[in-house]
Amino acid sequence: MNIRESSYGYWSSNRAFLWVAGGAAMGIGNVARLPYLMGEYGGVVFLGAYLIALLLVGLPLLTTEWMLGRWMRDDLVNGFARLVETAKAQRVWIVIGALSLVGAALILSFYSVVAGWSAAYVARVAGGVLSGADAERAHATFLHLAQDPERSLTWHTLFMVVTCIVVAQGVRDGIEQAARRLVPTAFILSLLICGYALLHGDGKAALAYLLTPDFHKFGWRGAVVALNQAFFTLGLGMGVMMAMGSYLPASAPLKRMALTVIMMDTIYSLVAGVAVFALIFSANLQPTPGLALIFEVLPRALPAGPAGTFVGVAFFVMLLTTTLMSAVTLLEPVARFIVDWQRTTRAFAAVWSAVIIWLIGIFSLLCFSVLQDVRVLNRNFFEWLQILTSNWFAPTCGLLLCIFASRIMPEEMSRAAFGERDAWLYGAWKSMLRYPARIFLIVVLVYSAGLLDWLTSLWGL
């Protein structure tokens, strides 16, 4: 049973694919989430647990997504239908492809809104709007953008237009060429900002915050959070990696490339984390989680004058390059599905998929203005989208993929799809999927759904 040829082309090289996959994994979470979690949950202790989780969950599942995408050579829905039919499995497993596709579209709809804010902040920092800003002005600047539907819509639209243009140009001329430029740019900018922050900021405090071991702060919750972060940082369970894997040649060494992507993602997070926290601590500010760290705390940490403007612009350009690359890889599986479904051109499919996602995104951006009081169970549309996709869709798809690849696919079929010549690599991959990965993904799903907090409150832990 051999892997069929791709009718949509291939990546020009394994190195080109690594830029694409690395760019898909790198995003806002690398800057806003992982470094903060390291400081909150025991520094290097959390980092160690996170790296172990990446090897036990991220590595086998990332390999699985590429493997299945390469075997399908199709869009997620039709590809999974053929995969299930060939494996002689129950048709209910087709839901993995459909759920991944819907998840990718919904994630991009609100991700584009946040990415648009990043683009807006490039202009604001360059124009000196945030120079020497205090807490009140930084907060007011962000609210002025987020609560103005016209401004937010403009940046959301521009971002989706650029994303659409890249995807419309195809695998090699669009996605690959964008990755070759955007991802190295992000790495170079992160190193420049980090170098400046270490020289002129409080690098010692940043390194102490990120790396000082503290087992008391870690605890069982730190272990669970590390598992959760290891799953989400690689963009797993959203169909993105399967879609990118469909253009891989049969000879591509999946395990080695997965390790490289994990290394790229981790190095970028650490470098960006040191840079951000060195600047924050030099201004005697305290780190906060989430988007507030990027759009409110960091602008206050930038020094007044040309140096602060340069660092600020470099930071938000860095953020914009990674968000754009992530957005491109999120749009690709949706556009590919429309190409096959409507038997149409890639350009037409890219435009229509972008328009649909853009329209959904409008409801998200309006949640900060005219729809801010429209809530269901005390949450608005933007928050429900995040919960639905990140807490339910992605971990559910990840767990189902894990079970399907390790238990449902026939041995001959999974060996052919895996493609590695060494039998021990195949055995190690399958064992990791069956035991640590599957167990840990159940923990991730329970944690993401909020059930873990409910159980701990019930037992008084």
C-alpha cells in the first residue's frame, strides 16, 4: 500500500516545509502565553515539564497529522472520507476532518481581529502615539482601537486581504514564499529586540523570572498547564498541519522534521520572552497574562525617544509576521476544501473562504463595541468562539486523531503512511500515541473544558 502522488504539487524542499510548519506553530501565544506561564509556574521546572510534554504529546501527534495529510493528498473532509473507507472503519470517524475544517475557519475569524490590532500598533508606535505612555494612556489607546468598529474593521479587512492574496497564489508561489520571508524575519527581529533588551533593559530580572526553579509554584496544576500549552503551541487539532502535510513527498523524514519544528517554536518563545520581560522589568512593571501584556503593558515599557520607537515597531512587526503566517496556514485548508467541493480555481476559493471568515470576524470585533452587552452565560460571541475552538474542537480532534491512527487504522496502512524505513521509529511512534499521548490528551481535554477546576473544588484540592 503506497502513498499516492499529489495532484496539487509539493513543497520545493524539506527546508521550505520547515519554514511553513514553523510559521504555522509560531504566533501570539509564543509571546503572550508561554513566557508568562514559565514565570508563574516555577521557571525552569515548568520549562522542563513543557519540553517533556512536547516530546510525549506534541512530537507523536504532529507526526501523525503530517502522516495522515500526506496519505490523504486531499482536502480534510474528502480526504478523511477516503481514509475511513480505505481503513474499513465506521463512517463516524469522518467527523475529524469536518471538525478540523470548521475549527480552522472559526479560529482565523477572531485571530484576524487580534492580528489587525498588531498591524494597527505598528502605525501607532511608529507615529509616537505611545511614546512615554502611562497605564491610563496605554489602556485608553487600546480601547480607542478595539472599541472603534470602523478602525477595527479596517485593520481586520486589510489583514484578511493580505492573507487571501498569499493563499490565492498557491503552495509554492504563495504560502512557501511567504514563509521563506516572514519566519526568518520574525527570528531576526526577536534576536535584535532581545539583544537590545539585555543591553538596556533588566535582563537579569527577566532570566530570574523565567528560569528560577520553584517546585512550590509548579505543583500538579503546573504539570497540567504545561501539557495544555504543549498541545496548543504547535497548532495541533485544527487541521493546519494535516493540510500542510498533504504537500509533503513520501520520502520526507517526519520525526526529524517534527523535532526541528518543536525546536524552532521553543527557541522563538524563549528569545521573545526574555526580550519582553527584560523591557517590562526595566520599567518596574509587572507581567500580566494574555493580550494585555502585548497591547498595554509592553508599550509602557518602551523607552521614550527614537530607541523606544525602533524597538516598539520591531516588536509589532515581528508579531505581525508570525500572525500572518499562522493566518495563511489556517486559511489554506478552508480554501482547499472549496477548490475540491466547487471544482473551482484556487483564487476563487481563497476569496470566498476569506470573505466568509471575514464576515464571521466582524461579529468578534463588534463584541468590543456595539455588541459588548450581548452576552450568553456571561460571555460574548468572541469569548464563546475561543472556548468552542480552543477548549473543545482542537483537543477533541487531537484525541480522535490519536485513537484513529493508533487503534483504528490497519497495521499495513499505518506503516505505509508513516513512511519511515526504521521499524523501531514506527514502533516508538505507535507506542507514544497509544499510551502517553492519548492519556495526556484526555487530561488536556478535561482541563480545557474546565472540568478539572470543578473536580478540584469538589475535592477541596
